[in-house]
Amino acid sequence: MAGKVNVCDHPLIQDKLAALRDKHTRPQEFRHLMEETAFLMTYEVLRGVRTRKTMVQTPLRSASAEFVAQPVAAVAVLRAGLGLLAGLTRVVPEARIGHIGLYRNEETLNPVRYYVRLPKDIGECFTVLCDPMLATGGSAVEAIHILKTDGARQIVLMSLLAARSGIKRIQEAHPDVSIFVAAIDPILNKSGYIVPGLGDAGDRLFAT
Ligand code: PRP
Ligand code: URA
């Protein structure tokens, strides 16, 4: 069965996405908006984290309670995935952080790997792969392959925007991975950009 696609359509998230799409939004604001969007999305993205049921004593009596019982790993696909990390780590400051360096070859659109550094205990972690743009899906499929090769067993993808073709490609290659996005856009243009999209996320984030 294909991994679930979750569209985080809360009005607060959609409000920030609208400003992220706007071509007049400057890099400083774009960075802040991406952090805020990730902060809001993290609640849904981490819904599947393992918990432990227990009892606590309130000042009045004992109460059943639930704690998060699994470490969280946040892995950014460089460069643009870095923009999502700050929001996630505000919610989970103790998260382990990993980095996967990939860029798309401009002609073939195939991902080219240039850096990988992942948390040692990733096999135990609830792993959130952070990449704001899911276009052809090539980068995310490769990043998930890298995570699994390193031992990750429970992986979800947090993106801002996805094209249907990218979602399909992940569902075919990694049906166990659930996808969380703020919106799904209809098409890719000839250069592999999501349309209407928000442009080049890395360039807008880092003013390059
Ligand atoms: C962007 C984006 C994704 C990738 C998505 O990265 O951040 O990683 O493209 O495209 P795909 O689904 O077709 O693979 P890019 O290659 O532009 O690198 P950058 O973040 O360093 O600019
Ligand atoms: N990468 C981006 O940054 N934007 C797109 O629309 C597609 C890939």
C-alpha cells in the first residue's frame, strides 16, 4: 500500500504559504516564513512518533499520561531543507540533526550526491526528512534511499509543495514513507520547476 499523503491545510499554514509563494517576499521574510510553516507542520508530522503510557501524580490524584518515547531525527536535504530545520527544532529541541547534500543536474534533473552526515542512532529514531520542494521526486527518493541504507526504519517526508508526479514517484519507490505537504501543485514546467510553485526555494532562502 502507498504511503499516506497528508495535506496540512490549516488556515495558519495556508496564510504563510501564500506569502512564501509571493514573488515580492524578500529572503529575510522568506526564511522566517519557512521556519514558521515548519513549526506549525511539525505537530502533524510527528503524529506517528512512539509514545509510552504511564501514570503521573497530580496534586489531586493519579492520572494516566503519555510521554514521547522515541528520539526524533530531522534530516535536511541541502540546501533548501535547512529552512525547515529551525521550525522543527523549536518544537523538538533535542532532535538529532542530519544533513544530506544533493543538487539536481540542470539537464537530466537527476540528483547528484555531495555530502552525507547522519545521526548514529538513526535506526531507533522517528526520522523527518526535510525538503521543501518535491518536484520530480528524484532528490527525495535518493535521500530516502540514503536514510534506509544507513538503517533508518521509520521515515516521514516534510515538504512545503509537491507536484503529483513527485508524490507518485515516492509512493512507487518507498511506499512505507508518509508525505506531509502544505499544498499539491498540478504540474512541472520543462525545467522541472513546480508550477505555480514558489520558484527556486534554495535561491529565495539564501538570496543566491
Ligand atoms: C531543490 C529542492 C529539492 C529538489 C527537488 O534542490 O530543494 O531538493 O530541488 O527537485 P526534485 O524533486 O526534482 O529532485 P536543488 O537541486 O535546487 O538544490 P539547492 O537546494 O541546493 O538549490
Ligand atoms: N526545486 C525548487 O527549488 N523549486 C522547484 O519548483 C523545483 C525544484
